[in-house]
Amino acid sequence: MSNERRSETRINEKTTVFVEACSASFDNSSPAKIILCNSLDMSANGILVQMDQSVEIGTILRICAEFGEEREPLYLVGEAKWIQPQDNYYNVGFELYDAENTDIVSWKRVIASMLDAE
């Protein structure tokens, strides 16, 4: 993705991210499939993660970002907008949704505080 298409300031921040690639079954006979990732950069409405597995473009997934002990994990929903295969991993760009029952407002506050600190 070229930088010209980005409408927001990106922060080069590495943090642990969990992506729920497949939800658990209703009867809990099959657990959720969680992919452990690392963020490469983030903005108020997006996050770029490095994954060891690919996901389909257009897939809407639950995402959990952990910023260490100083902040609670933030639970988000995002759509995989683009995927860039690398040697042994994939860079996946997620657009974050302003969805109910997520921490999107807190996410935007965290990003704003990081931008103010720069």
C-alpha cells in the first residue's frame, strides 16, 4: 500500500496483537483460532500487523492489542484491506471499525496520546 493512500498519521509502534481468525463453535466443541501477531504501525482507524498465516482480503475479524502492563488490552474489529506476502510471513493492513462492544474509542485515545508524545 503506498503512503499516498493513507489519510492519517501512522505511528511505528510494535505491540502484541491477537487476531481471531475463526470463532469458537456455538457448542464450544471447536475452540477459536487465534493468531499471535506483531503490529508494525497503527493509526486511529487502522493497524498493520505481521502474521505467520494469511487471511482473506475483506474478512472482518476480532483483534486484541496489548500495550504491556501500563494499559488494559483493547478489543477491536477490523477488516483485512490488503495483504503483502513476505518470505515467511504476511503483512496485513486492517481498517478498524467503529463497532459496538469494542474499545475503538479507547484505541483512538491511545493513538492520540502517542501522537502527542512524539
